[in-house]
Amino acid sequence: MKLRYIFITSLVIMLSACEKDLDLNPLDTISEAAYFKKADDFKSYANQLYTSLPDLGSGDDNSDISMQVGFSGVSDGSYVVPASDGTWDSSYRRIWQASNLIQKVATAPTDIKASVAVYEGEGRFFRAFAHYNLLKRFGGVPVVDKALGINDDAIIFGARNTRAEVVNFILGELDKSIALLPSASSDVDGGRITKWAALALKARVALFEGTWRKFQEGGVGANELLDKAIDASNQIIASNQFSLFDKKAQLGDQSYRYYFLLEGSRQTNPANLTKADQHETILARRHDGQISPSPTLNIGQGVLNPTRKLVDMYLCDDGLPIATSPRFQGYAQITSEYQNRDPRMKNSLLYPFQKYWLFTQPAYYRNWANPTAGGITFDIAFGILTQTGYSTQKCQQELGGPQGNDYPVFRLAEMYLIYAEATYEKTGAITDGDLDKSINKLRDRVSMPHLTNAFVGTNGLNMRTEIRRERTIELYVENFRFDDLRRWKTAEVELPQAVRGIKYTGTEFSTTAPWKTISFNVDANGFIILQPAANRQFLAKHYLNPIPFGQIQLNPKLVQNPGWN
């Protein structure tokens, strides 16, 4: 939808203003004159903004650590300039809605003005989030700080703001939001924006842009933003309002996996823990089984196929990479590479020949009254359950019927990772104390050895590599990897590489039915190749997406991103 029409359509739909010369109120719509009179009106209006929060999707299929059937045009660099772009359209629509809310709070009746100030905070949070989504994708874009009307041509047909101006606007909006939002959810059911969510977004934005400036723009202004990322993430950590979901005593080594499956009433784990038993989530995209079921993750649909790149990232249980650890068992047997590894590997990926449960049909449902009944075996069925020989288990629901698990938009684990990375990137060093305050909390949850400066030095490791490894492993499926590669300026190295799967030649796969009769394309080391390097590219222009040409036709001042003309 064209930018101007987005604002006009939203104006008509949201306000449904009646003809000014009529005294009658419309009977089938709520007029602007009759609305925004009670505090509940503001709350109801703000509720629509929550539908824009990120949700469970195809995870990291646009990156190098996961693939989808048919491959991703983003991952292999084959996409072209589109006529329209969903992120552009939906973001500016949300900006109009949020801006309208902010303006209505400013003119609210005096007797409710104090009680509705929180909704200005929510509006500013969502307006900042929408601008951030545009920034990540396109770089500098038009900043919109008001609910545009049909006569606002100077903005609608204006030029793009600079990248720095967009970032400054986002951070300014978040600072205003933080001052207006409560420390605890203002809603009786929880789930509304708090100041901690605004701080979490501030930390995410500041890390993204701080590292972008460091690696893409020569470092000008990078440390100032890294300081903001450190400060915002540290405020959340120091608040003690949140704690990692670490229930090993009740759930054993599957505690990490069950965090992503918790529901409000249905049993989803052996200990029957629910959403109320976790305090890791800072802000969630809320779901239940009745009003707002969650999306489902079905590996049989050919999404989230982990690649060789991801699987080899998991450390051995001595804290060393597989290339140097004596604990690595190699690839000869189908299950050997899963042995002695970071427990998150088996929490996030299906283990060969394990029984698992799936929501797709009754025979596969988990029944916690008889927890070993039913289910399905992961038999590594190429072309059905997997493309690479690996399959994802993280976030995969097990119960039948509408699903009610929340999606964590911000969680404490990410704040630990932001704190560690921003601290290291600011000076090129991080103390053991800061590692214990951040990354080692995540390692404690899965009983992995601590990351220390001595361990890195003794074993010839690289601290930056290990911090980035920890982020990739912990946040797999949560859709961070592609953005991370771009802000680190490593996409040009990582994404053009061949997409590989299991090792076939010289392993049990090549001598065991049914795999021994399958013809695989393999590389010189015997790993199957799903997409060769010759079919993949990442050029300088791919660090930013192209502005949709439909928008440029409407507004020639929207100069196209470099390389896309």
C-alpha cells in the first residue's frame, strides 16, 4: 500500500468521522467526537498496537544457520527490488496509529489525563519499534512524528532522514517512553509494555547501531551507542525483576526447551509448570488457546532446517569447539556428533531416533496423563522431516488443538548477551567479572563451563568469536542471525558459503538403509551440499534492502539505496 494511502485509510478506519454538518452520531461506528472520553477508550485503542509485536515465524531461515525448502532469496542474495514491501507498509501504518494515540493523550479530558499518560508511553514505544524495523531494513527513512493527514504533503513527499537522525529519534522516543511507563504491567492480566520493555528495546537498538557504526562506518559515534546499550541492559539486570528460567531440579536437562512451550493452564512439561512460573520474559507476544492462539512450528513443512554451520557451532561439554576438543566424537555414526555437546544442542535440535510429539494429528499429541504414549520418531526422513539431516525442536509445540505458548519479544538472556557484547566491543576486552555477570549466567543454566579470559588465552580462542557464538546458540530460532551478520559486516563472508548438511561419505549414513540408496551431492569432505556457493552471493548493496519502487514512483525524493538502481 502506498505511503500516503496508508495514512488516509488509517484515518478513515480508525476515526470514522461523521459528516460535520450532521448532528446525528452514526449508529454502526464510533465517531471521533464520541471517542477518547474515558480511560478505557485509550486502552482499547492502544490494544491494536500489540498485534505488531514480533511472533514465532520462520526463525533464522534467511541466514546461514537454517534453511527452508526452495531456499531464501534473502539468504542467497537473489531478491530484486519489489513493487511494495510489507515491512514498509505495516511500519508506517503502525506509526500513524501510535502517533494518533500520542496526540489524543495530549488533548485528553483533564479528569483522566494523568491516568492515560501511560498510553502515550505505549504509543512512543511502538512508534520507536516501527522506526527501528524500518532502520534495520532500509537505513535512513522518513521520520514521522505525527499522525499525518491528507494535507501533510511536506512529510509524505519529503526526503529520507539520515540514518543518524532516525536513530536519535528512536532513542529519544524510548527515553520519553521509559519516563511514562510503569515498572510493572498496568494490566490485571499482565503483558502490557513496561519501562523494562522500553529499556530492552533501547539496549537492542543501541547495540545494533553501535556495532553498525563500528564495523560499517569507521566507528564514529559507536562508543556512545555502546555505552547506551551497556547502561540499558545493566539497568534491567540490576533491577532483579527478572531471572532465567532455570528449572533443572524439576525438568532436568530439558529446562531450556520447556521455557518456550509454557502455557497458562494446559500441562506442557513433566512438572506442570506454567507461564506464571517463569520470570525471564521482559515482554511477550501473548497467546492463549481461545482468543489469540499462537502460530505453530511444524518441521514437516520444511522450515527451520539447521545447517552444518549451526550444528558445528555448539561447543563440546568441556567448553571447547569441536575442532580442538578431545570430547568430540566425530561424524562416523549417525548419533556420534551429538555426544558430549552443549545441552542446548539437544534442546534446540531433534536427536536422531528420539521420540518427539507434535500438534499436527492426534497420534502425535503429547498426553501428560500418559507421557510416553503416542508421538513420532525422528527417523531423518530427507525431503519430509528434514532437508539437511537436522531438524529443529526449539519452540515446537507438542499438544493438540489451539496453542497458547507466548513468544518472548525480549527476555533476560538477550540482555546478558547485549551487555557482554557491548562491553567487549567498546574496548576490545571484557573482565571475568562482566562475563560472570552475563554470559556465564547462560552457561550455568545448561551446566556448561564458564568463559574466562584465561580459558580463551590458554586454548587459543578468540573472545569476540566466543561471545558471538554464545549469542547465536542461545537465540537460535528467534530471528537475530541475519541482522547480526549485517551489523558485524560478516555477511559478505558467511552468506556466500555453500549450505551444507550432515556428513554422508564415510559415515553410517552411507552404509545404512534407507540413506545408502539416496544420491547426495557432497563436497570434498563428504558433507552434503544443499545449495552450492556458486548459487549464493552477498554484495555490498545487500547490507540494506531496496526501497520498494512503488514508493519511489510516488515520491522521487526517496532516493534508492546504493546498488539497487
